[in-house]
Amino acid sequence: MTADGPRAELRLIEILTRYQIMIQAYAHAIVQDFQLAEDVYQDVATFIVLNEQKIPPSAGLEPWLREVTRRKALEIRRRVRKLPRPLADDVIEAIAPSFVRANTEGEDLRDRLIECTQKLQTSARAVVHARYAENLNCAQIAERMRLSIQSVYAILKRSKVALHHCVQRTLLPEQGGAQ
């Protein structure tokens, strides 16, 4: 529990979920590796939780998060030697504002994906959840759900296609009805 109780804890959760895409995208631009970008996000999340008193009010939150992300990403770059050549600091600064837009667009897409996931059959939803939310591999899912591994692969494939089509249908009105 945080120092100010449940309300402060809810704010931390909101920050971490609302800005996750922005943090990971900005981190990836710096470290140029998806797994390391996830590591940066975890480092930023830990920093936020341990330093909640340093979190600025809403107006200054995004620049503060970008700076924390930049510093954590550069720390990881220093620890991990075999990474592609880093972007210049001025390039990192120049691209920073675009990650706020990416976060908003990503939140919209995530919301649509959640809505579409709810339309899947219960068994398919359980397999998708186990794979992507719990990060289980297909063999673990098959064992847990008493299915063949081929069935798990087939359910995931059909679910991905269904989710893709569902998300595309929800985007059509915004794209003027054209694909």
C-alpha cells in the first residue's frame, strides 16, 4: 500500500496503464530492442512506485515520464553492450512528442481490442488470455485446458483472425468507410 492509501495506489496504476504504450515505444526508440524496451518499462514502473512523491501533477506528467524513460533506457544501453548504434540525443528529444500521440492511438486500439476479445467464445477467450495475459506457451495451455496442442494453435489462429477483422470493422467508420 502506498503512503496515501488506496487513492494514491489507484493513481499509480492509472499512470502505469495509461502511459505504458508511450513508455515502451519511447524506450524502444532508444534501446532498439523489444525485450529491452519491456525491461525499461519495468524499471520505470519500479521507479514510479518507489518515488511516488516525485510524480508531478497531471500537467507535467508526460514530460517527466519521458525523461524517466530516457534515463532508464540509457542505463540499460550502458549495461547491454551489443545493441545497435544509439540515436543521437537531439533525435531522441525531437521524436519525444510523437510518443504522446502514439499513446493515445494505442489506448484507442487497446480499447477496441478488449471489446473485440469479449466477443470471442468463452473457450477462445480463455486460450487468448492464457497465451497473452498470462504468457503461457501453447503446451502449458493445452495441458491446463486438456486440449491437444494442435487445438490450441488452431484456436489462437482463428482468434487472431477474428480479432483482426473485428478491430478493422470498428476502424472503418473513422476511415470514411474505406479500407
